[in-house]
Amino acid sequence: MGDLSQPTSFLFVQAGFSGGQPKEGVAFAPSSLLHSPQMADLSFSLHGLDQSSIESLDQEFGRGYEGKILNFRLVSEFNRRLKEDMERLERGKKILVVGGDHSIAVGSIAAMCSREPGLKVVWIDAHADINTISSTLFGSLHGCPVSFLLGVDDSKMSWLQPCLQPEDIIYVGLRDVEPQEVEILERLKIRAYYMNDVRRLGMETVVREIGEFVGEAPLHVSLDVDGIDPEYTGATGTPVPGGLSFEDTQSLFLSLLPKHWVSLDVAEVNLQEGSPEAQARTLDYTLRLISTYLSR
């Protein structure tokens, strides 16, 4: 276990939201991480939407399919409120946003774009999450956040102004990308390191090139734990074999510490999935990565 006992002061944003997909267990990740013994000595303030806030949203908007899309109004309103909450956060401290499913990145990144002009995003994931409202096959909005942030095709929420440009985001760890998403990535010329690229180039080269992409810009990292191989973080809703090793991910995190790294999403930890051993490993390795982020 990495050292989480350092006196780092940071802002912990709860985003334990499961409405972007059908598995409820992902909602409880913030409390699991927050109450872990490794977090006990850290100095942090608590923000975001807790479970009572989300229950109120459920009562107001309900859950269910609207056409082929699951929980559209609920996902939209959750992210609107998350954005507003994060925009009010004090300046000068690192922000850790703990989901919840990866739909929470709509609100977190929209907030960081408004706080940090010129924001760059490193998206670590097995999936591209750039499906649109019309192209999604399953209707789960955790597969669509990047399309909302970019304003691709028909992916729009009434309150959200697209805040990213294709040149602002880079992917690493991709290996389960639907054909319609490949078309969007190629059409928009978005840089992406599929796992085949990682194996061909070597992680050292990938890390260096990602560092060059970030440059001196403010940085947000959006980590879906399924970007990492299930050997390490298998307690997640859509695990995909053949992912990044923990060591690869850790080396990327370490390389980004000297950058102007202002915020981190951790998404899709679901401690109701997988074996007890997989759940323990997922919690352990996730906390190690959080420790690395907070270490400087």
C-alpha cells in the first residue's frame, strides 16, 4: 500500500451516482474509499452530492428509459448540480472526484473547464465513452460523457455548453471500442493509445508523449478503473482483459505529478462486483493511485 498518511489538504467530491448505467453498487464507492483506514489521517473537506442528495434527485426525476436512453433527465440534473457544486470550491487545493459511474465526468470536467481555462484531459479507460444519443447501442449514458463535453452530433444537455475541443483530450488503455465510436475518434482526430499501441510503443514512450500533450496546461485525469487490467481492479461493472498494469498506470501518474495537475476523477469502482479477493484488490490499488495523486 502506498503512503496515505501524508498531511495533504485536498477537496473530496462525492459523486456516488449510478444512474448512468444499471448496476447500483457503483454508488457506494465514495463511502467505501472515504471510510477506508488509509484515508483516516488525511486532511480533507467533503463536497459533492451524497446519497441523501441523490435519493432526492431520484424522487424528483425517477429512473427508467426515456426512449432508448436510461435516466436521461436524472443524469443531466445530477451533472448540472455536480458542476455547480464544484465551481464553488475554493482555489488552490487538489480536487478528487469519486464516482459513481463514468457519467459523472460530464459535471466534473465541465466544472474544471470553467475553473481552469485551457484544461487538458487524460482519459484512462477500456472504453472511449464517446457514443452519442443516437449511436449508443445500450442507452447507458456512462458510455457517452465525452460526446456531451465535446458537443458531438445530438449529444446535448440543456444546461451544458460544450467545453472541450478534440485536441484537448487524449485516451490511454482503450480496447473495447464500438465501431461507431472509432468513426467519431477518427473523424475528430482525437489522439488515443489503444492497448495495441501501448504494447507496440512501450509504456515509457506513451508516458513521454502524454506528457508532451499536457505541456504546461492545467490537467484533469479521468480514471475509469476498468482501464486497468482486471487482475488489479476487477471489481467494476464492465471489466475487459488485457488492460494497463498497475505499474503502467502508476508510472503515468508519477510522470504527471510535476505537471499542473488540478483534479482527478475515479470512476466505476463497484465493490459489489467480482470475488471478495477482486474487491479487496480493487480497493487497494485504487487507494494506491489516489495516494500517488495526492503525494505532491
